Amino acid sequence: MNKKILALLFCVTMNCGAAVKILLTAALSDLHFDFRKQQYLESFAAFNNYGIGPADLYIVESLKKQGPTFLEEYSDHVYYTHVNNPHLRNQGINEAKAVLDAVTHFNFEPDDMVIKLTGRHKFATDYFLQKVHANLGYDAIVKIVYNGNMVSAAFAMKVKYLIELSNSLDYNRMEHNFVNLEEAMGNYILTKHHQGALNVLFIDKLDMHAQIYGSTTAPGCSPELIIW
């Protein structure tokens, strides 16, 4: 899609007055900082290729308690959250709480559609972005993988349901039983969908390159790359 056309799409509101918001989560760890920074820069470059610039991106940073950092060069909306608990084994809890804190801080409207992305991953194409904009009548747009787990690194959901999801999670159970965020979110999505309480579009791909497992913090760790 033409860059200018895609950029205009992100400026056009839905009929109800709601808008599309791109929310990136970041965690600027001091461990292998330059390696992690390069991952974010590659992600930002991919957005730029699709005509999406600093005015379009909202970033919530979990580890640094204040800025500025290099993030301000790529986003006009950077929030340094203080909800991160470094003592948790289950980092998915920190992720969910950071997203909830961010949508509140940025004062998104209940019917805004949030495209939530893990900032260090990058799109191979603009397939998912186009998919969201072509299907704004849905409450959520997600990819479900094995055993009902949901890809939490890239999905779209209206703010009111994103808040409901975050508040419904049993964080104590997730920590003590090490229930991953993908499973917990998948359970919420599938249950609400089957009840007819959530209009969900299930998609088969995201066209996203994802850095996972040890490769999120250290170069050379395997596996380094998957494609959703």
C-alpha cells in the first residue's frame, strides 16, 4: 500500500468517533543494551517504510523509570511506567499491567482500537496493519496458535475490552502456576467469543518477525527468529 495512503488511514477516525492507536511495549534492559536497541530500531524502520512516524506511535517503557532515551526520537508519545515488578518470574504479568497502565495514561477512548505490539519485533509486511483497518467493526483481531494460546506480541482490541481483559486476569495464579500470558489471554478471548460477548476476527498470519526466548536479550541465542 502507498505510504501516504496508509498514513492517512491512521489519521481517519471510525464512524463512532473512535480511532486506531498503535501501542508498543518496550523494556530497555541494561543487559546487552546495544543489541536490544538495534531490535527496536529495526522495528521503527519498518514502520517508517509504511508511512507511520513518531506522531502515530505510542510507547510504554517498563524498565527505565524516566527519560529521555532514544525512544523519543521515534515516538511523540513515550510513557515510563512504574508498574514493573522485577521479582516476578512470570514477565507476562508485567506486560499486561504495563499495557493497562498505558491505555489509562494516554487516555484512549473506550472504543478506540489499539494495535498492541511488542516493540522489538518487526513486521515483514504491512499485512496485519491493513487487516485491522479493513475490519474495524470487530472488537478484537487476533492470531490463535497451539492449544488456544494467543499471540500476545501482536493483536488488536478495543480499549474497553483490553481493560476488561487485564482486570480479569488472575495474576496470583499466573505467577504461582506460571501460566503464560498467551494462554490467559487466549482463554479470555475464546470464552467471550463463544459466549457471543466479543466479536473476534481470527487471522491465520501476522507477517511478523519475532525475536523470542534467549534471543530477546542476548545475541546468538537459539532460536533467534520465528515468523508468525
